Amino acid sequence: MRVDYLGLEAFVGIADYGSFHRAAEALHLSQAALSHRVRKIEEDLGAPLFTRSSREVSLTPTGQDLLPEARRLLKALQDTYESARVGAQRQARRLAFACLPSIANSMLVKVLMAMAEDHPEIAFELLDIPVIRIAEAVRSGAAEFGLTIVSAELSDLRLRPLVDEDYRLFVHCDHAFAKRESINVHELEGVRLARIRTHSKNSELLDLAFAKMRDRMRWQFEVQNATMAMRLAAQGAAMTIQPESAIAMAPAALVSVPIAGIRLQRTLGVVSRRGVPLTRNAAELLARIEADILENFRANVASGFDRVSRPKH
């Protein structure tokens, strides 16, 4: 038998106020509605809860036994409801999303600062994580959306492409390649290179682009992340091939140079859960991020990437 919480509320109200009239006023009910609720719970229990007289209302033995348990149940329900309400409010003020580290470092700081200025009540959680973890963060609900590399492997999620981003050669500014407008892909044969581990999306894109040349490339170092690859390049130990936006988190000694004779790109896009709409705050943040990314890439194309390709002296 289901618990009649409305009936229990009416019962406890009458017991507390000692009057049907005062209890009805406190619960914002008519006396008829209050009496109906009590009558239903008495019928369910098979026993009366009150003894009524012209002057007072008193509890029957059944009512006396029920009252402490009824109060406990109503208090537990109230506490659970309040906890859920507070949790929902906290969740509404927290905005979690995932992003590739290179994009997070190069394009998100300005957007997040502006969003935080307009919405000081929001707590932002940025998961700047590798591409293989972004899909899972969105899938599990840990992130509302993700800025990632578009992949056919994410068929259970919603993917929307934004822009194509070229990969470039990252080289020490004192190297002869740094003075060139571009490097032909065949000039990279035999050059010491550092790449991210074999099973990463970065490595897969390189292998696909280099095709038959990939076995002739000299991958001197294999590391876990782009930061380490660029540190090796900054020390002159190797060169590395990274997305152009990675220049934002590269050591000052590095420059990025276009690679000619090869098509090496990644498609950046937004991943979200199918059938789950974004919250209002997440939708606003995503719109700002998209606008900023598109503006940055248009500006880069117009300037020939001079803004990010050469170090400032």
C-alpha cells in the first residue's frame, strides 16, 4: 500500500494545531478538503485517528501511535526534497565542459573571462583533456559539451563540425627551417621528430597523412602529450608536428612553419549528448566559444598565420 503523504500532512497538522479549522488555515485548504484527506487515511488504516467533540479534537490510540512515525516520515521527505532543491540550484550554478588542451590554452581564456564577468554566479569547470577522454566525459554527463576532433567513432553522440585546423612543423627559432615560408614534406625525411604516443588521435592523423612516407620518418621520441613534444623541440632535440593553435602553449623559442606537399588537418567540432538539451548557461557559453573560434580562424587565414607563426622579439 502506498503512503498517503497528503493525508499524513493533514493528520499531523490537526494534531499540532488541535483544530480542523486552524489546521486548514495553516495548510491553505478548505475544511472540507482537509476532512476528506483525513477520512481517506482513516479508511486506509481501518481505524479512526481523532475523537471529535464540540469543543476539542483528541487523538485516538491509533492516532497516538501513528503521530511520531508520521512526523518522522514527513521530516525525512522534507529533508530529501530540500537536499534535491539545493543540489539542483548548485548544479544550475556549475557549468562543466570539456575541451582539447590546445584550444583551451589558445582561445578560451578571453571567452571565460567575459562570461564570468557577465555571470559571476556561475562556477566554471573546464576539463582540458585529451580527445579520447572528451567523448566519455560528455557521454557520462561530467561535461555538458566538448570541443573535440570530429570522428566517426562517436556515432552515439551528436557531433557538429566547426572549422578545419592545419598541422604545422614546430621548430626552434634558430633552426634554418624557422626562416622558411614553408617546408616541403619530403624535407622531413631523416629529421629527428617527436610525436605523441602511437595510439593517440594526433599519431593517427600523422600516419594517415604521411601514408607511404610514414615508415621513412624518423620518430626519435614518442611522448605522452604535446607539451613534452614541444619542450624537446624548444631544446633543439627534435622537431614536432602539432595543430597550429598549439603555438599558444609552446615555449617562446618555438615557431610553427606550414608543411607543403601534404594535406594534414583536423576538424574541430562540438560534441554533446543526443536528446539532451544544453542548459541555458551552457548554450550561451558554447555560442560565445564558437563565435570566438570562428573569428580567430578567419583572422589567421587573412593574416597568413603570421600572428601565431613567428615569435615576438
